[in-house]
Amino acid sequence: MSAELKKHIEEVVLLTDEEFAHINSHFKFKHFKKHQYLIQEDEQVKNIYFVIKGLLKATFTDANGKEYIIQFAMENWWISDFQAFYSNVKSIINIICLENVELLSISKENLDKLCNESHKMEHFFRIKNSSGYVALQQRILSLLTTSPKERFEQLSRQYPQLSQRVSKTVIAAYLGISRETLSRLSTKL
């Protein structure tokens, strides 16, 4: 399981076997089944997660009960309620397994310890956090400035395998459109 993490980290920084063994000792392996919650709204969030295998979605439910899909996370992605994790507040999102998943988790305490001990890991997590922020900003701007057709085309280009892994209803919810609109868009392409 740790081979995936090592490969992922080494996309940013090179590690010796000894360095990686030390890093790996800060992570715990977790397995969840399809439909299980990784994180539920209104709970403390003690970990961030690296996805080894599987697919998850992060959702927010408004006061009227409407669910919004904030993000997906698949292999080699990180997921958590980052606000709750970094600010030590209760979660405002749910993270649900869309498939059986295998994850590596790291606690805030271990993350801070690792970053304090290793400039390489501090650099790695800075790069990952920056990339995540940029992706989130792009998603918000896309929702604000592009048509449903453009959002669907962009999602299809970026993540072509996603449509094979989730229903059209889930994709439509992520894009902020109806299932019917998505069906019309997908038949035109």
C-alpha cells in the first residue's frame, strides 16, 4: 500500500528508502466499503486521507436539505474536510465512499510533526495544498462563468474515467445541472 504513497510524494520530492520508511510510519491504512461515511457533518475531523484505491465524494447539505457535491476524490488524491481538520472545528461536509476504498490517513499531530522534521515533506504538503486551492478556485470560477455544456465537456476531458464510475445523476449534481440536461448534453457529443 505504501508504494502508491511513495510514488505520489516522489512526483514532488525525492526520498531515500530511510526517509520514506519514517514518513510511512506516520500513516495508518484504512478500508471503507461502498456507501460508508468517511466523515460525517458535525463531527471532529482528526485526519486527512490519501486515496490508494476507490472513489469518494464530498458533499454539503444546505438548510433546505439540498445536497451539493463539492468534490470527488479518486486514486492519488487527498480528501478531508480541510476547514475542520486545520481549524479544529466540527465538519460541515460529508464524505461518502462511492466504491470500496483503501486509504492512508495521517493525523494533524503526525502531519505537523512530519513537516517540522522534514523540509521535503513541508515542501510536498505546501505544493499539494497550493494545487488543491488552485483546483477549487478553478471549480468555483467554472460554476460561475461557464455554461452547463462547457462544464460537462471540461469534466469529460479532465476525468474521462469518472463517467464509468458514477451515475449520470451524480455527475449532474456535481455540475449543478439536472439529470435531464446532462442526458441532452451527453447525447450531443
